[in-house]
Amino acid sequence: MNSEEFAAWESRIKERAQKIWEEKGRPADGPEIFEEQARELLALEEVPDATTRPVETPSNPDEEPILALQNQGDFPGLHDQGADMGRTNDGDPQRTDDKHQ
């Protein structure tokens, strides 16, 4: 994008921000607060296919993605929740170190 195209783009953004500002009842902050919204709307209108992408289907639908296999060990189990901690008959945890006896 050269400087002329950039200036035209910025001009369209300011015009759209002005229009949004007027539609919103001309809030005290001015049309500048709507410039980011205007930029996004113009980008979507000018290149609508840029925001979509085709759904990728696996070559074999019965195959699990490798990411599922890589993350298998990342989930907490009973060990992480203290299930292997020794307990007395009354349910209180047993202390295994000598410092607290």
C-alpha cells in the first residue's frame, strides 16, 4: 500500500467513524473513539473472504489428531488431588515426617 492508498484508507476510516458516531447519538468523546470499529468493518467489507477459512478434514476421520496424544499426560489425575496420601481410620491425613510428631 503506497502513501496515497494509505491516505485514502484512513479517510474512509474517518468517514465511517463519523457515521457510527452520529448513529450512536454523537457521544461527547467524539468520532475518534469509533475509528477502530470502523477499521474492522471496512476491512470485513473490502476483503470478506479474509475472515473465513475452509474447514480442514482429516484424511482418515477415524484417526485422532496428534495433539490429543501429546496432551494425554497434561490432565490432573487422582494423584494430583491427594488420593495417594496416607489416611488414618478417622479420615485425617497421616504425617509421614518426624518433625511434626
